[in-house]
Amino acid sequence: MRSSAEPPVPGGAPGTGDWGPLDWCASGVGGTSYQQQEPRPEPGPAAPDGDGGEPPPSAPARRSPAGSGRRTRTGRSGRTAGSSSRAEEEPDTRDPATQARAICLRLLTGSPRTRRQLADALRRRGIPEEAAEEVLSRFEDVGLIDDAAFAGAWVESRHAGRGLARRALARELRSRGVSGDVADEAVARLDPEQEAQTARALVDRKLRSTRGLDRQVRIRRLAGMLARRGYPEGLALRVVREALAEEGESGEALDHWLPDD
């Protein structure tokens, strides 16, 4: 047990007399003054790998001055981490009309669009209706939006490329926002004789793949193919009968399906 005259042992184990230089200086024992020296930590058990252990109480870890030796993580592009994500989250500060013009011009650069298609795109982007209507009306005034021209080009392209008839073409135009009157006017320019020639060309291509099948199966497949492309039933059956007759097949099976002239 330590005597009452024995000073406290701040730097060593109690009762061992293992004092550091700072401890002696603080206690004044022996009447000798010591200069303050850097304390030396006592040896102890080795710390496990990957863990330096806690520093001894008499040797607190020193902190580097703020900003010294610190490095900012940067990405491959040289920007600080997180800066790109913050930039992506920043809202578009342009006014709605400017945003609407930019969106419409970008869409029209890819392909012609109807007014309704552009209006739907602006609504999905959150453009106010008033700003959208202003921009769309201006685009119509300068000819950048022209539903009639769109409908005419659509009829010509889809009839030549896919062999679609007037009924199917009108349905497609209406689904893209073209008004009924404009759609009807566009498909009316398709010559009925041209429509019949296109139907016959479609049947001739399909006819080769149906050879060897039962006659009724051939008729259903050929007529169904034309019906899916919008051809009227009467025109489809007439074209199929003509094609089968030229091939040597009897067309009598179709007579009762054909409407009276």
C-alpha cells in the first residue's frame, strides 16, 4: 500500500515508482526541477496487424493543421466527386417558352411531327400549357408544324413501303393527332386504281408461299392479309380470285362471298 507521503503516479503504475520526467516536474519531489521533455510511451504488447492501437495518454495524437496535406478526391474527368451529380440535379432555369422551343426543335430535327405529338411531348416534360400553346402556334405560323403536309407524306410513304390501304392509313393518321378532315383529304388523294394494283402485288408475293395448301386455306390467308392492311373486303376477294384464276385455281369458291355489282 502506498504511503501518504508518496506523490501520485500520473505517468506510471501505482506504487512502482516508475515516473516519467513530466511527473517529477509536476510533483517537485527531490527539489530538483526538470525541463519538460517529450514523453516516451512505455513498451507494451504489439498491436494486431491493421490496428495501430490507441496512443498513450501522455502522447496524444497530433492533428495536422486544417487543409494541410488533405487531398480532394476527383473523378477521371478531373471534377470533384459529386459535382456531376449535383449538376444533373440542377433544374433548368430557362423560361418555359425557351424550353418548349428547344424541345420542339430537337424533335422536329429527327422526323416530322404533328402538333398533337409535340404537345404531348411538352406536357410530359412539364411545360405549362400556356407556354406550350404559344410556341406551337408560332411554329405553325412559320411552317415548322404542318399537319396537312405530314398527312400527305405519311400516306405516300406508308402505302409505298407497307402497302397500306386508305382505311388503315386514315386510322394511323388519327392516332397521331391528325384531324379527321385532314386525314380524309390526305387518303382521298390515293388513287383507287393504285390501291388495287398494290393489293394485287401483295397477293402475288404471298401466293407463292401458299402453294400446296388447301384452296380454302389459301383464300383465308390471302384475304386476311389484305384485310389487315385496310383493304375493303370486296376488293380483297376480287384480287384473290383473279390471282387464283391466273394460277389455274378455280375461283368459284369465292363467288358467294363477293358482293353484288
